[in-house]
Amino acid sequence: MTDESADDRFPADGWHSKTEPRVESDGGVARPNADLGRGTELPPADAGNAAAESTDESLLSPHGRSLLAYVGSVVAVFVAAGVGLGLGSNFILGFLIEQFVEPGASPTDSTLVSIMLLHNVITPFLVGPLMAIGAGALLGRALPDRPLTATAVGGTASLVGFYLMTGLTLFLTINVIAQYSTGGGGGGGALDQAALGKQVIESGIPAALVGAAGAYIGSYISD
């Protein structure tokens, strides 16, 4: 019977087995054996700077899109609504004038035409705030982590969009009255266009506030 040698019972490298990976020391930082292929690597020194630069860029380009793109999308919705409302008003007023107004007479002499004209002039002022809060809410959902940015963009875009929508609607609405008036004049009949323009400017303020509120709420609940 052969006894195990002292070298077999007590390996030269201490109590570690011959197959156990060693932990090497490198400047006081323990690292596992390279043969294992694992271990946590330290992040590069410029990782913090890259993250800061990305954050700074995202302030003007949230989610990779310019703020102007968000403003333009909201304004485009208002413009599309203005064209639709204006053409619809133009067509229906033209139909009523041809049916109920004698040739050569002023279109506003017809009570039905005057009532429809007044209705179509008021419509964009009523639709504007609804458009603003809807477009603002959608904008806020597109910027779920930036409520203040969404609020500023929503208010600005709603203000510009409201002015464009209302201007297009009123232009197409009043233009049909001018076309059927005697000699192509007459404009909007009894409407005071200066007072109407002042009303458009004043009504843009609540539309902007509603759009900003809708954007903030949409961003807040989506965060």
C-alpha cells in the first residue's frame, strides 16, 4: 500500500486545487482568471460625457424629432380643419344663394342665407378650442416624459393653428358672398370685418391656453 506523497496532499500553491481558477491581483483590484471569460468591465471614461451630450441634444430634439416637427404637425391639423370648414361653408352658401336669392340681389337680403352665414362665421370660434385640446392631448402623449416642453409646444402650435384655421374658414366663407354680390363687391355684407379680425385675435388666446393645458395633461398621464 503506497502512501500519498506530501506534494499530492499539499499542493505547492496552497489549499487551492490544481483545477481551481486563481484570482490575480492587479494594482489592488481583484480580477478573475482571463480563462473564465467573465467579469465586469469598467465603463469608458467618456461615457458620462456622452450621456450628457445626448441629454442636451434631446432638449431640442425629443425622441429624435425637432420641436418644429411637433409644432408643424399640430398646425397642419388646424390648417386641414380650416380648409374643410371653409370649403363646406362655401359650397352650402353658394347652393342656398342660387336657390333662394334672385339674380342681381344681395345674398344677405335672404334671411336663410344670412342665418347660415352667421352660423358659418361663428363655427371656427367654437371648433377652435376643441381642436386645440384634442391636438394638445395627442402632442402630450407623444412627449410623455416632457410635460413642460409639451405645454410650450402645445400652446404655441394651437395659437398659430387657430389663426390659420379661422382665417381660412372666414376667407372661404365670406368670399362666396362677395362673388354673388352685385358687381362682385359687398364683401361680407353687414359684417364688420375690422371687428371680426379683432375677435379672431382675441379668441386665439383661450385656444392657446386650452392647447397648452391639453398637452400638459396628455404628457402627465402618459408619463
